[in-house]
Amino acid sequence: MNPLKFILFCASVLITACTDKSDRIDYTLSWTGNGIRVDMEVRSCLDSLFFTYATENGGFTDQMSWFQDLTPLKGDVTADPATRKIAVVPDGGQARLSYTVRCALPEDYYSPKSCLWDMFRPDLDGEMMFTRTENLFLAPENMATPVSVRWAEVPEYPVYCIYNPGKGTDPYNGTAGSVVGSAIVGDPLLEVDTIMINGRANYLVTALRKSHDMNIITLKEYFRDFYGSISEFWGEEDPEPYSMVIFPFRNNTFEMTGNGFSNGFLSRYDATADTILTTGRRDIFTHEIGHKWIGGGNAWFSEGFNEMQTGYQTVASGLDKPSFFAEYLNHALAGLHRNPHRNDPGDLAEERFWDDGDYTWLLYWRGFSYAFHLTGLVEKTTGKPDAWKVMMDAVKPFLHDFSRERFLEAMGGLIGKERTEADFRKYILEGQDFDYRPEDLPSGCAIVRLPDGTPKLEITDTLLFARHFSVHLKS
Ligand SMILES: [Zn+2]
């Protein structure tokens, strides 16, 4: 065969193998008794593809220790543990590989400093299953890549996949983004209740150890009332089913955390708890549900504004009185004032978010304080007491593609470009203390100072203050 003909021959083979130009990934999952074996088939006409295993969320550094037995079955596959990158070189448009995810919390696991981070670690064994899916699936560079997931072997206990709401381990077809940013839980006591909200099915997933009837009734009521109210606030036309997953956690050291996803949330609690919906845990659920809408971008926004939303929606949905908002904000104002990094620049704090709980909370509380400050300015310039709603209507168009610039532009449209930029620089970038000038505050309240200088919100006019929560007034 002459060289030219040989080249043409190779080219035609490639063309036959790659008729479909879009990539595709098919996953088959098999329960091994103490882990999940993943068989992954990649179809692509690209020379090579790069995937990432797990994230740095949670401050973890040893994620690759639970990614085991990587085996290339077709094509070339190499893993770089330092960057958690997996390089795949397809052979004739196709690559196949397998790996196993195995990780259980140690028997004597106790980590009081890990208040946020232990939620990010898989816990898989014969008694229960818990994994965020970035610890199970590989994330491709293009998260819109079509993906299918099929379970070949399931554990003896029921399993719930947040990415496949209400359908357990049935086959799933979607995008890489929808399966990678999600979670899976399994438990012998797992129970899935369908909750109809505004004529649509949503799911409450529990594995209650104690006081079943009381807890299930309280959780159902909360879900129906709160989720119904917040969905109405955001005016969703065609929402996907939402899953509220309340899952028992072993050796629990810190209950005030959960994970919010685009179509569900997961919150853990101490399995020995008699009453699940305490006020603190209700606020966590509310915060995590809030991430459905406020979730992307910098932490001062995704966490801080979501905290503002938690305080606001708790009142607006009728779960609590307007004084609850004041208490919730005061907790943040005090936390910020007493934070050792209170005046650190915003970008530095973002960088250190996972390093140290003080930095984590700094951004929650600074963002919340800033959101509250903005509602005062927006009320003053627009004359509308429900300034939070006005602000959220302005940012809604880019919530799924949030950027600092778009945010400043939207706020500039409400309170003027100059004031917006000056305040943002001062409070978020430079980390200066909030002034709380009386003329900038929302109506019906004042900021007083405690002896150590901690600011504290006081409601001076109950009726005026209640007008900030318009949904509440409607009902
Ligand atoms: Zn959050």
C-alpha cells in the first residue's frame, strides 16, 4: 500500500468511528458491598479529553485516596493525583475505563474542626451509603455533555439519587452537570414521600430513627409551606421536582450544615435526635433550599445573600414573625463584628474560604450585612418597602451565570452606579466596617451599639418593618 493510500485508509476508519460529533458518557454503577465500582464509557471524536475527580470543597486534600483501582479497558487513561485530573485518549472514538470509589468514616471518627467539611466525604458501607456525586462521577470540561447512568448492582437497602428524583436507581439520562453536582444516599430505613406542591410532585427523603410520625408530619408541613412560598416568590414557570433529603449522620459533630443542589438539598442530623425540625435546623433547611436560586458566584453573594434570603423568606412565608429577621441578622452582625478577620480584603477571604471557619463565616456574615445595607438604599431610591424583592427581580436574569460586574450593573440601575461601586469597594473589597447611617437603613428599624461596639438591629416601628416582607402581608 502506498503511503498516501494508507493515510486515506486511516482517515476513513476515523470518520466511520466518529459519525456523531458530540461527546457522550455512559456510566454503569455496581455496588461492591463496601464501595461503588464505576464502569465508564466515553465516546468522542476528540484526540483526548480531560476529567476532574472531586473538588476542593470541604478543604479536602486526600480525595484520590477514595478513588481506587483505575483500570483502562479501551484507549489510554492516565490519572494525575496532584491535580485530580484524568486524561482519556479514545481509541477509534471510544474509551472505556473502570474505577472504584471506596471510603467510610473511621469508627472513632470525631472531628470538631471539620464543622463543614465532613459532609463532602463519601461514607459507603453495608449499613448506609452517602456520597456527593462529584466523588463518584468524573467531571468533563464540558458539563453539557450527554450522560447516562445505569445501576447494574444495587445494595440491599433502598438508594435515592437526587439527580433522578423519585426514581431511585432507575436508568437516568441527562447532562454531566446534572449528575456531577448532586448526591446519593442509601439506608435500610430510607423512605420517600411524594409531596404535592402547586400541583407538582416533589420528594421528601428521610431515614428516621426516632419519633417517626411526629417528625414526618412536621417535615412534610415545613416542605409544603416553605417550598411553596419561596417558589412563588421566584415565580417559577416549570420547575423540576425538588428533593428534600434529611439524612442521619454518624458521629455527628456539627449539625448546622447541609448541601444545596439545583434540584434538591441534603442535610444531616444526629441520628439520635428526637425532634428534627428545631429552629436552628429549620434555618439550615431554608438556607439550603435557598441555594436553588442563590448559589453561584462569590461566597459574599452565594452564602451572604442566601443568608439574607433565609432571614427574609422565613418571615415572608409565615414561618416566623418579623422579629425573627432581626434576631437572625443580629447573629450575623455580632459574628462579623467579633470575627478576627473582620477587616480583611474580600478577595483574600474568598481565597481562604475553606482554610479556616473564621474566613468561611466572615463571608456569610459580611455578605448578609451588605445585602441588608442594600435593601435600605433600594427602599430609599425606589420607594418600595419590599426592597429585597425588587433587588432579587433585578438579579434574577443572571442568577445562573452570576458575576460581580453584572451584579454591580443591576444594583447600579436601582441605586446609581457611583454609590453602588463606592459601597462595594468599601464593604466587600476592602472589608471596612458598615456605617449604618440612619438615613440608609430600611424603614421601621434602627442600629444601636452594644458596649463593645457590636451593631444590633432594633425594630422601632413594627408595622413599617413588617412591610418589608410583602409575601407575608399578602397571605
Ligand atoms: Zn450555603
